[in-house]
Amino acid sequence: MKAFMDKDFLLSTPTAQALFHDYAAKQPIIDYHCHLRPEQIAEDMRYDSITQVWLGGDHYKWRAMRGCGIEEKYITGDSTPWEKFQAWAYTMSRSIGNPLYHWTHLELQRFFDIYEPLCPASAERIYKKCNEVLADPSFSARGLITRSNVESLCTTDDPADDLASHIAIAKVEGFNTKVLPTWRPDKAINIYRPEFVGYIGKLSEAAGMPIKCLDDVKAALLKRMEFFAAQGCVISDHALDTVPAALPDDAAADAAFKAVMAGATPTAEQNAVYRATLLVFLGKEYAKRGWAMQIHIAAMRDINSRMFGKLGPDTGYDAIEDAPIGHALADLLNEMEKEDLLPKTILYSLNPVHNELLISIATAFNKAPNVGKVQFGSAWWFNDQLDGMRRQMISLGSIGLLPNFVGMLTDSRSFLSYPRHEYFRRILCELLGGWAENGEIPADMDLLGGIASDISYNNAKKYFFGNK
């Protein structure tokens, strides 16, 4: 019997072990999509307890804790850090089979040199040791990033943000990780949201111009894009949830915008045409600037209205959407491609039944000189676990080109989440190693090691940053 999560965790063959230890493990991390708060990096935040850095803001853990019948006061409430940690330790004992079990223990091993399983019996020892480690000044936000060998990370930022933290971080001496903003204009696109009108006021103020029509929205967004570009932004991100089933129409979108700003509720047709028009406009602008566009699809958000009213968004009350996406997504990409202005694009779906669909759509829009210009992205959210990652890579290898894949991202709010890249790399090397050991691909370590290194790091470096 193998030891629990030893050095060859998830690596069952000599080839897989060599690929991971000799190639993938040593690569730096490019975290091209995360939800870390840049102000915490700018101030180099220190942590009072493992509870603060581990459980604060992590809706993955909150969801699991609720599944164990734990009262909300021990999750997002006002109970003590120790009480919350005890509740998490109990949850761990019930989380076998969930990726949280592996992630938690990888984080304990890599940051705290703790190799015993977390459970109620070990909770006090582990809590004490973690807090002792976190008292070391080098275990600050920037220190944790540096320890994780992160070369660059891209936060998620609204067009109206002042990016003051990014500007401050760029001036920090001795901190070598690039912390770049990512352009996320969902609030300017989601005309159906009740906060849309108020948001347009914020965008108007940030852009320093009145916004009274669609052309003004476009002009304001262009001004903010230039500001983001000046701070190093090269990536956009869109949470579509559902893909608008409409073609761009400036006149109809303008009419929809003016109606909503006057107090009307948009019809389904107005919602679709406004969103499609802005998405195509922005996509073309990304292409002109060489930015990559990420599109996240098929999430049902905030489905528990009572708890949304209490806690707000991103608190663990989301689910997988099952609405059709194929025709609308293909039409959206094609509208940009018609003018040869489709940007580098990464497609993600929360619903794994879309895997082959998205890969087939992506491959229809690839062309030179880009390698993998339109990609099927990393297994996302509910899918970023062992089986989900394997399914994503097997599907990509079957229909697309796995060696051109830009690899893993954290999509996380925690500075302790970087071992997820290790988890991904182990799964990748186990997959490649298994194929080689089974005689399905050559046991050529130069070839396979190069592929493992490319997917772990090199492909993302070239895709997002080119020669920068």
C-alpha cells in the first residue's frame, strides 16, 4: 500500500514519475486567471490565523461545510477562528473523494510541512503549527506568491477600477512576480441586471465622460481599455453564463440601452442583442490589441435567493447550467472572424457535456500564425478535479491538439491555492505516462518531457505574453 499523498502521489508509472519530477514540477507558474485581491498583494497582507487565509472567501470550502450540516455562524458568521477551523477539520473527514481533500493536504504539505491528515483528532496540532508558521513575516501575501514560484498572475478587474493596487505593486522592489489586471466588463454588458443603471454611472465617472447612448458606452470602454493596457493588461474575461442568441445590431442595441436607462426592464430580445453587440465590438478591439479573450459559459449563479439576500454573490450557491450554447457561440465568434478580428480565445464551460462541442467549435476558427488560437480551456470550477481534468485533456487530445494546451489556472481567492497547479501537473504526467507505458505513444522522454513542460508553462507564456 502506498503512503498517503507521498512524492509519487497520482503517479503510478515510472514514466509518469519522471515526467513530473524531471520536467513539469520545476516549471514556474503563470496564473492567467484568478480572483486574488490586488490590494492584499499591494499591502503585503499578513494573516492572524490559518482560518483567515484558508477559509475567508473560499466558497468551495463553505459549500462543503454546509453539506456537513454545519451552522452558518461557523462558516461565514462571527464564531472564533478556532471554532471555524474545527468545523473545517470535521468537514475534511467527510470530504474524501472531493478535490478539496487533496488540495487541502497539498497545501498543508507545501506551505506548512505537515503530512498528517487533517481531522478532528489532529485539528488542534495542525491549527497551532500553521499559525506559528504564518507568524513568520515571509508568509505574507507576496511571500506566499514567491514561495509558489509564480512568474505572473492576472487578477479579475472591472473597467471602472482605478487599478491603484496594480500601479503600487509594479513599484515594489524585490518582488519579481508580475501582477497584471484582467479586463472583465460583465457589468457593462449585463443589461438585464438590476444594478446595470447604477454601474453605467460608475463607468461614466471612471471614463470622465457622459454616457447617454451605445456609442458612448463603446467610447467609455475604449478609454478604459487604454488605461488597462498601460498597466500591462493583455487578457479579458467574460462570464456569459448563457450565450446571447442574437447577431450584433447597433441600432437595436442602442434602443435597448436607452430604454433600460429610462427605467424599462429589457425584453429577452433586447437583452440578447445588446449583449451580442457589445461582445462582438469588444472582441474586435481585443484582436486589434493582441489581447486574449476568455469566455466562461454555463453557470447558474445565486440560485438560492434567500441566502443570496443574506450573503451576496460568490458564496457557494451556484450550479451548472444546461441551456444550449452551440449555435449562438459559433455565430458570436463568426461575427468577429468575418472581419478577421477574432482575438485569441479560450472557451470554458461549467457543463462537461459541452467538452467536445467547444473543442469542435474552437478548431473551426484556428489559423496561422497562432498556435492554438482558439482553445478549449482548463477544466473549470466544478470540473477542476481528477476526473474532470482527465476528461478535459482526453477530449482535447481526441478532437483537438493536447500539446498546444495553455494549461492550468487557479481561479482562486486564496494565496494558498497554488498547489492546484501541482495537482494538475501530476494528472497531466500520469495521463502522458500511462499512454507511453501502454505503448500508445512513444516512450521518448525528450518529446514527452517537452510536452509536459509546454502545457505546464511554455504554452501559456507564449500565448499570453509572446516575447515579452
